[in-house]
Amino acid sequence: MLGKIKELVNIKEDIKAVSNDFNELKKEVSSFKADIESLKKSVNDSSARHEDFLKRFEKNLDIINESKESLKKEVYDFKLLKSQLQGKVLQKFEDELGKELNVNIEKLKKDYGGYAELKAQVDSVKPKIDELNKTISKLSDVSKNLKKEDFELTKYADSILAVDREKLELMRKIDTLERLISKMRRTNR
């Protein structure tokens, strides 16, 4: 009997332990239930926000589609305007280029006439320059044969040659100016 009482006490302790475990389990279930309620509320809020977003998106989708169509039209108009503008710019460029080419061709024709006249004058002066070069060459040979004592005379000869070159250059310029003046007189008549 004592064994049965011990068994009853053990059973009572086991029942108490099971009861404690059950109470803890009940608390955990309550906690899970609260978490589930919180999660359910969060899902509902999220679902409501999602529905609100979808409604606003559907409203804005029409605006987006209208904007898209408007943009397509503007891009088409822009491309059309661009091609027209390109044609006009190209035509204007060709016209201006043609005018400039005509002006430059006329100038070249006038300059060519002057060039031919100038070439003839240069050809007539060339023998004189060759003769002058020979003279200068002779003077150069003479100056090489001079002694150190005659150095001052070499300087003098160099200055004479420089003056002579200047004179020739001035004579060429005078000839050129005379030709240009006579040409201008002929053009003005």
C-alpha cells in the first residue's frame, strides 16, 4: 500500500509537472497567437497598402500611356523638323558656297592676268640679276684676295654690295609699282 501511495505521490508530481509544462505551453501558444495576430494585422496593412498602390498605379498608368503617346508624337515631329532643317541648312550652305566660289574664281582670273604680266617682267629682269650676280661673284673673289690690312676696304665693299642690293630691290619695287599703277589706270578707264 505504501507503494501505491508512493505511486500516487509520483503520479501527482508527474501531473503537476505536466500541468506546469501545459501552462508554459499555454503561455507560448498565447505568445504565438499574439505574434500571429500581429503578423495577420501587418499582412492586412500591407495588403491594404498594396491595393492602394495598385489603384494609384492604375490611375497613373493612363497618364503614363498618354504621356508616352505624346512623347512619341513629339519625337516624330522633332525627327520631321530635323530632316527639314537639315535640307534647308544644306541648301543654304550650297548656295553660300557657290557664291563664295564664284567670287574667288573671279579673283583668281584677275590675279592670273597680273601673274602673267609679272612673270614677263621677272623674265626680263633675270639677265640683269645674273649679270649682277657675276659682278658680285668677282667682287667676292677680289675681297678674298685682300690682306688683313685691307679689312676695312672689305667692310666698305660689303656695305657697297648691301647698298647695291637695296638699290636693286628698290628698282624692282618701283617697276612693280609702275606696272600696278598702269594696270589700275587701264582698269579705271
